[in-house]
Amino acid sequence: MAANDTVQGQLNGILNSNSKLMKTAATQGKQQANQRGLLNSSMGIGASQNAMINSALPIAQQDAGYQQELGKLSATSASNAWGVMANNITDIVAQGMEGIANINANPDISQADKTKMIDQITSMRDTDIEFQKGLYQNMSGFLRNSGLFPNL
């Protein structure tokens, strides 16, 4: 799981930034500490840090949830792509084998014609497999570059 997939990772990223949100939260924390007469104390520093964390936490939780959902979607998409590709290749090979078996079982076809017909079926099968290979190689970079997509 990547750091961006966790609330902790998101929170660290938000709190480490020099954003207007964090400056505002720190100012609010200091103002609250100052109202209590604790501005330069450890309690004042804690109040300022608390304000920053309380401001950042909802954002971090939402961002981490989004990253986790995106990861699930990526894994589901990759699984679906693997399954569709495997089914397509299996169907293509099975159809070719059935055609060859039918040709070989037919006593009315000469051996020379059987050879030509089988070569034609094999060529069509190979062309169809290459088409499937090209189709999956040319899918969007999102899945292909994810490390999850079939590397053909």
C-alpha cells in the first residue's frame, strides 16, 4: 500500500506543506492559546499543532479513501482485462481446433486439400490471436503501465 493510500500518509503530506490551510490552522491554534495565556508554552504549541491536525484530518481521510478506491478499481479493471483476454484467446484456439478436427474427420477431402484448409485455419487463428494481442497492447497507459495488465 502506497503512502497516499493511508490517512497517515495523506496527513503527513498535508501537514508538511506550507499551505494557506496549515498557516491558517496554526494561526487559529496560536490565537486560542493566546486567549488562554499559553502562547509561548508547550500547551500553546500543542494547541497550534492540534488545530493543524484537526484541519488536515478530514482532507487526509477523504484523499486516502479516494486512493484506496482507485486502487480497487485498478485491480478490478486489470482482472477483468485478464479474464476477457484469456477467454478470447481460448475461444479462438478452440474454434481453430474444432475446424481442424472437422477437416481431418471428413473422408471426402483429399490429404492435399486438408493440408491447405488446415494451413488456412491456422493462419486465421494466428491472425486473430495477433489482433487480440495488439488490442490489449494498445489499451490506455493507465492499465498497461500499472504492472497489473498482461505484458504481451
